[in-house]
Amino acid sequence: MQPRTRSSLRRLTRGLTAAAALTLLTTVPSPAGADTGVRITKDIAYAPAQPPGTQGHLLDLYVPRSARPAPLLIFTSGSGWLADSGRKGADQVAAQLNPYGYAVAGIAVRSSGQAPFPAQLYDVKGAIRWLRANAAAYHLDPDRVAIMGDSSGGWATAMAAVTGDLPALEGDVGPRGPSSAVQAAVPFYPPTDFSQMDAHMPDGCRAFNSAFGLTNCHSDARSPESRLLGCTITDCPDKVAAANPLTYIGTRHTPPFLILHGEQDGIVPYHQSRLLYEKLAAAGDDVRLFSFPEAGHGTSFAMLGDDATRRGAYVETAAGGRTTPPRPATPTWRTVVSFLDRQLHTRR
């Protein structure tokens, strides 16, 4: 979708209540230059609001018109778990993926102030199950589902991917019955082990402390991670382990991962994605890690289109216990599409 079209949609939808579901038909240019209709449905409740009046259980859908049900990418953006704004940015993802036949669902989850962990994971899984339960109504393929997110949304992406259909972590949000498992995961700079973050923070954690008004980095009682868990992370190792994606790797099936992280990240240190890549590789899982020597935090979309952000980027891959050495790479949205095509068996 071109910027002028998005602006027109924003003006058109301004003033509508959050409770009103809006369905619009617009067009985005396809890779071949033809136009493909996209059905946009906003403010869908995948579960009742909790607390009442909040947005943590809402999703937006962007579905391209097609003869066959569309494969689905679920997107949730990061906020340090401090806001229920996970749908933000889904329109930009949809603008890139709809032309290739992918539906996009932007999902919000509850903030840490609204509910502690594992509520956020329950929300993501509830949304996944809801989308599968309602796939026919929205022309979605329930058997081809991937997930993407950045920062705390990247954490949600990783957690959902490594705990799919795990009974102890299914929760009570949304419908029961459909699977919560996904077939591929694309996390941008995800936290993966809260206990190892401080040791690898650049600049003595000064930028992070300044950004959040803290004195003790991620180990501060007021840090995003401590707020998420409801305890200072150094005082509750069991809760930290339960919230770490690394905990669940190697004991059950894990879908393929495409990870992206900047080495100058001053919020979530690059080491967090390195840990995730190495744990998945050691387990024999399918994973690729794109590293960006010049990139900091909040650069997710720039990683796929801005030359300055991608300067010096390189990729490593692992599958079946075999790894490849780092090699130069210039990732684009087409890189993401190719990954999804391969994992979701999408034919063109």
C-alpha cells in the first residue's frame, strides 16, 4: 500500500469507535504490477477486553483477495511490555506481504501493567487459535501460519514458536481446540534470556537506564522485564526461566526461525539473538541469523530496506546440526517472503 493510500484510509477511519469493526477494500501493487484487492478488517476482538475498555485482545486483519485461502503472518510489535499497542506497524507489514499473497494479522496483547506473565503468551496463543477457528470466514489457510514481531514482540514471537500446543502454557484466552502452533517465526531483536542481558549491554547500560529512568539496568526492580514478571529478575530465577524462550528449545519440535538483530542495540543486547541462534543450532533446528554491525534498536523495517542500516550485514544458517560460516548479506522483504514460501510451502 502506498503512503498516500494509507493516509487516505487513516482520514476515512478517524472517529470510528474501537468497538466498531471496519471492513474496507483497497488495493496494493503486486510484484508484477497488477492490482490485488485487500480486505481490511479492524478492531476484531479475539477475546473479551481485560481489563474492560483496553486494546490487548484486539486484532486487525489484512487479507488479499485470492482464489485460495491465504497463508497467514501474525505480527505483534514491541513496547517493552508497557503498552497494549501490538497492532502498530501491521499495516506496513501488510503493504509488503499482501502483494505476495500473504494475509497479515496485527495482534495486540496485554501490557505488564494490565497482567503479568504468562498473560502475554496466553494472549498470543489465544489470537492464533481464534484466527484458525475463524479461518474460513476470513479466507485464511489454518495450516499455514507464521509469526513475526520486534523487541518484546520478538520475544512473544519466539515464545509462541517454541511453546506451541504446550498444555501448561496454553492459557484460557480465546477459543480452545485449534492448534496454537506456528510453522515459522521471524523475531527482530528478541529478549531470550533475561538473566544474561546486563552482562552484554553496550555503554555500561547508560542509554538503557536513561531511556527507562533506571539505575540498575535490566536487573532494576522497575525494568521492563521485572515489571513483566512482577519481581526483580535477580530475585526470581524460576519465573525468569519460565519466560525465557531458550528454556523450551531442545525438548520438543521447534519451527524454523529467521532472526534479525543489530550489534549496536542498546536496549536488547545482540547477545540475546546469538544465544537463541546457538541454542537452536545445537538442537539441530532450522535457523538463520542476520546480524547488522551498524544497527541499533527499533530498526526492524530499516533492516529490510535501508542501505545504511544494512551496511556490513551478514548471515549464518544452521539445520540438522550443520552450520554455515558467516557470509555477507543484504536482506530485503523478499528475503522474508522466500523464507515464508519455503516454510509454508507457498506456490506461485
